Amino acid sequence: MSDRRKLFDKLSVIAEAINRERGPLTFCGLLHRTGAIDRWDFIVSADGLDGFTRGSLNYLVDLLRKTLTRRQFVSLSHMEPRLKTDRLIKMLRSDDGIVPGKLSVPMDERYDRAYVLTAMKKRKPVKIY
């Protein structure tokens, strides 16, 4: 199993935990910045997270550190809890090119790849992979 596949599998476990503890999840996924070398932004939006606050960020960092290896953890360049009203979250939720569970290309030119674990679209949750 590839290192990336192992990371995606562990992030699926993390997404389930966030959904259970702070959910429901609106969005959970990895975005790869255009031009970045193997660095991913971990983007999460859930009703129980208060956007980019110290409490929400500490919650995510603690959960990631407990679950990921050191190498996997440092491959994440940013951890971003966002509100479901955030512009990026709205764009990602409406992007039909993003398919949960598959590497996709998002509409936002700042990112060249996305791996979405879950995205609530049109009030129906999409399966967590």
C-alpha cells in the first residue's frame, strides 16, 4: 500500500471521529496547492468547529497527532478548520468535479488536486471514505 493511500485511510478514520465528536461534517479533505511539492492542506468544516479558532485548531492538531505518524503529520502544510459559510467551503461543496474517495481537480486555481473524504452537497452527506 502506498504512503499516500495509508495517509488517506488514516484521514478517513479522523473524519469519522470528527463527524462523531463535532459533527455533522460539512466538508473534510486534503487540498494540494498548485506548485507545492507533496504538501497538503487539511481542510475541515463541521457544525461543532468554530472556524479558525485556537480551540478548533487544537482539537484538529491533537486528533491528527494521535492518529498519524510523524512523517504523515509533517506532510500536512496547514490544518484549517473553517465555517460552512466560508467561501472556499461553499465552492468545494458545489464543485461537481470533486468526487469523494478519488483524487480530483478542484475549480479553484490555487489548488491542483483534491482528495475529499466527505462533502455535504445539497443537504445530503456524501459517504466518508
